[in-house]
Amino acid sequence: MFEMKIAESSVLRLLGRMDREQEHPAFDWTGSGLEVNFRGTDLWAELEAPAASPVMWMIVLADGCPVGRFPVEQGRRFYPLVLGMEADKCRVVSLLKETQAMPSNPEATVFALSLKGEGTLEELPPYGMKIEFIGDSLTSGEGALAPKGNEEWITQWFSCRGNYSWYACRELNAERRVLSQSGYGVCWDWQHDETNNMTDGYEKIAGVMHGEAAAARGLDKTNDFAAWQPDIVCIRLLSNDNNGMRARDSFAEDRDTVTEGCKKLIRKVRRNNPAARIVWILPGSDGHPEIGRDAVEACLAEGITGLSCFALPDYGPDDLGARYHPNAEWNRKAGLLLADYLKTI
């Protein structure tokens, strides 16, 4: 039997943006978590949720296969990750946060305290590349696990695995980081609130999170870009900028502002990730994808290299989960299409 505190090492990999100087890592962003190469029978993780609501959901993968999914209850306790495995077999066990960050409830998070198990932890196999995703609800996997036609906005329906970014990274053997927030855009949110955007806080660990509880987790610190340089940055935004313009019937008035906002974000991503390929994943055909194309072309004309666009197919009525968001099966197909494109660049 072993027991160890959670700390990044050759036998434990922390995943996602977080303050690595905290005594206990906090999982806030979608897909943040940890993984180990476990040889043994039983493995447990001690987690803590400081808030009772909204409920944070976690998923457990063994060599990429989902073997468990559970809500983290308020308080501190151990949760089983794998049980009754063959003692002499080795498998990579991943514990990932399914639910996105919650700016309206900054106390809501998951702290990782310790691991214990019957077996040993061995050195983790390396990833082949690193990919960062910047997006909105479509990248948070909102509604991906829900039945078609469901209208509930609940944390249980979010998924970091039933998510195009996960499928693309699995295909490419890539370590993933996700920065995504439902309702947010490049310049404003779906209601045209300019305080809710993904551009301004990009250089912070979690710039969408505010307040004392978030600051105590180090989320307002400047991100250490040098410590984790992606090979590719995928931006999938504009859907909510368009929703905000629809809400105000202001497309003619706001179009140039959004184009300039896209250029600003591209420049910021390039400045902090000088060697990464940047791919703008365009919104659907009804979401003015030409704005993204125009911004990319303008940045290329400025001399920004390693930049391109990619268009996923539209999703239709048969592809829906909750709240008109695509389901996990559509996300799987989209992730494989994206992976095929990323292979070409």
C-alpha cells in the first residue's frame, strides 16, 4: 500500500492550467486533472470540494477508456479510481474534470490532495505534442452527454471526453489544455456583455475567474508560458460574439469591432506561443465564419506566420444533445476531422 501527496513528478502528471505553487492543485478548467502510470489492483484519490453547488463532475480513464464518472461531494474524502485490476498489469489512469470553470461561483473547484493504492506508480509515457484549445461552450462540451431536446443547464451534462478536443488529442497522442467558457466570445458574451470574453484574461492562469476564492488559488497570476509551450493552439470562438450581435441587432455596427478583436487575440496568442501553429476553427455557416477568415487573412498580411483556418461541418437535428449543443458522437467525428487536418500542418 502506498500513499502520496499530489505533486507533479515523473510518476504523476498534472494536466491543465493551474497554479503549480499551491500546496494542493486546484482543478478549474475543463479537462484539468492528473494522470499516473499505475501497476496494481486498487487506486484512490483524495479530493476536496469547498462548495456544495454547483456540483463538479470528474471522469476516470484507464488507457483512455472511461471506467468511472462521479460528482465530487462537498468536503474531503477518497474516491476510487480503479478497483480489482490485475496486479501485474500497468495502465495509465487519468482523473479529469468534466465540468468547466464557474466564474459566477468562484468558490466551486476541486482540490487534489493525495493518492493511495495497492501497487506502484511507474514513469509515465511521454506525449508526442501539446495542443491548447481556446473556446466557449462547444469546447467545454456543454450538453454533449445529455439526451436530445434537454433544456437543463446543469453541470452533469458537460464533458471533457465527449468533446472534439479530446478525440483530436487522442488521435495525435497530444497533451491537451482547454480554456473554455460557456457563453463567452472574443469581444463579449451571448448577451453582448463586454466583461465576459476570452481575450482579456488569456495571459492569466484562469482569467475568467475573479474574487477572493479564485485569487487564493492563484488564478489571477500571470500564466507561466515558458513552462508549457504548445505545438498548436486551436481557437474556436465567435459563436457568442454573433449571438450578442443578434441580441442587439448590431451586426453592421459591430462587425469591424469583432474582426479587430479576433486579430487582437491572435496577436496575443502568437506573442506568448512564438513557435506554435495557430488554427482558428470557424463557427458554423450561420455564424458569420467570414469574420474569422478576414481576421486570419489580415494577420497573415501583417506577417504573422503559422496561422490558418479550419471549418468543421455544421451539426444538424440528429447531432444534438442538450440546449442545441452537439452530442458526444458528433464531437467524436469532429475531433477526428480536426486531427486529420492538424496532421497536414
